Amino acid sequence: MNRARKNYIKECGVSSLLTLNLGGYPQKVLLEGYKKDLPVVIALHGGPGSPVPFGVGCRGLFPEWTKRAVIVFWDQLGCGANDYKIGDGFKIENFVDMTVDLITEIKARFPQNKLYLFGVSWGSMLALEAAVRVPEKLDGAFVYGQVLKNLFFNGEIKSAFFNAPLKVQGKIAKIFSDGAGCEYEILDKNLKTLYKLLNKYTNAYTNKNSKPAPVGKIVKGLLTSPDYTFKDFKAVALNGYRFNKTLWRELLNLNLTPRLSELKIKYLLLQGDSDIITSTQYVLNAAKSCNNQNVTVKVIKNSGHMPSAGAMEECFNALCEIIK
């Protein structure tokens, strides 16, 4: 860990690693903020099971964020500092319950502070469900890459390979023919193939016209974290989610569109213009048709489902805007 990071940690008014009971499981949660009276933001990472960029190993890594707010970093059960075998008994509802428990715990510790949610991809789904369930405990939310419906299996992805080689088009046709209801082993293989092909032939995941987010710097920061063992670091990627065969099937069949009309707090959706994984066009249409003034959408140019460097900056700008 470099000197600047060490010095910043020492300066923080809030810098503590807690163990909280969430959904019936003891879990490590990091709180960091320059001052105790700042607004509080709970970060909900993607995946499921991918605690990057905002996870428990991030103490001192994001001073620009933690000078604006007390950030709550949580490695969701099954990964990172909270690695655990996530069997088929775990459903999406379990993780929504844990998110609500975390909101309740943090609100009890900071009763006078405003409280917000920030979710990315899978975390956006948790943010939306929790915001509908406990709006009285929250002051707003902002997300990137909102999971709504037709994840992966949608017409936009199928059309994206129109100019690809015929062999690739055949693979895509086979994946769509198998659909989301096939055996888990086939579905798992198809999703991995689809991921590779989307990365190679489209801007759906990472937009090739933009500067990527500094993932290498973040990974190095996690490796030198005072809160991560090497085992925790390994569990950022290879973790308990590999034992679960049900969560992805749930996600692929999910339709959260009706939730937008139920929101009673300000909810900002940030979407990459080339994201067809969590389709930006679907999000725009849903936000318009939900007829809810609490819901707004901002489309970010040259960014896919994985936020570019510019998209990360826009997320930070959204933080500054929503908490002021």
C-alpha cells in the first residue's frame, strides 16, 4: 500500500470494518468517509459475485468518492471477504433480503444522515427491489446498467451479429434456439460463448471507442488491501457462486419493469449507449411508459454494459448531483 493511501485512511473520520448479520449470515462490511456527517451511499456490486470496483478491499482506494459521502462497501455473500458456498437453495429474494437488512443496519448507525443506494448491473436489480420495499429508509438511488428484463436473450443481441461470419451467426442461432430453459450445463456453456462473441464482435460489454476503466489499478489495490487476505482476493473471481445453478436462470427470466412505476424515491438510471445486455432501449422505453416522475434516465456515449472510464466519471458526477 502506498503512502498516500495510508495517509488518507488515517485522515478519515469513518474507516471501520464491521461484521453485520444480513439475511441470517454474519458478513463483513467496510464503511469509509472523510467526515461522519456526510451522506451515506451503499454500493451494490455486480455479478452476481463480482465485488469490483466497490468492495470490502477498497479502503483508501476512492478518496474522491469518500470525501463526498460515507461509502458502504459490501462483498455480497458468496464472494471476496464473504466467500461462502452459494448452493441452489439461494434465490434472488435472499439477496434482496440481505440488502434490506444492510439498509436497516446502516440507517440505525447513521439515523441523521441521508442514505442512498448505488447499484451496478446485478446490483442495480438489488437497488430497485430494495428501493421499492423500504422507501421510507432511503433518500434516493442511482444505478448503472439497470437489469429490467430480457437479459441476454433479446432481439438486439441477435441482430448485433448480422454482419458476423456465418459460422458465428450459426452459433448465435443455436444459443437462441436452446434458450434460457435448457439444461444448466448447456446454458452455462452458451452464456460463456455468448460473452466471448459479444466482446469480439460488438460494443455490448466494453465499448471499443472509449478509454476503459482503470481495472488494473483497482485489482492491485485489492491485492494490497489491509482488509483482504490472499484467500479473499482470490474469491473476488473464484468464489462460492460457482456452486449455484439457479440464480442465472432466475435473472434471465426476470421482468422488473413494473417496479419502476412503484418507486417513491428519486431513481436515476445511467445507461451505456451500446449496452444491449441490459438493453438501454428497453430501459428508455420502460422509463417513459412507467409515468413516474421519480424515474430519470441518462445515456452515456461510448459505453457498454461494463462502464468505461467516462462512465465511471459520470457515476461520480451522479453521486455529487444526487446527494447535494
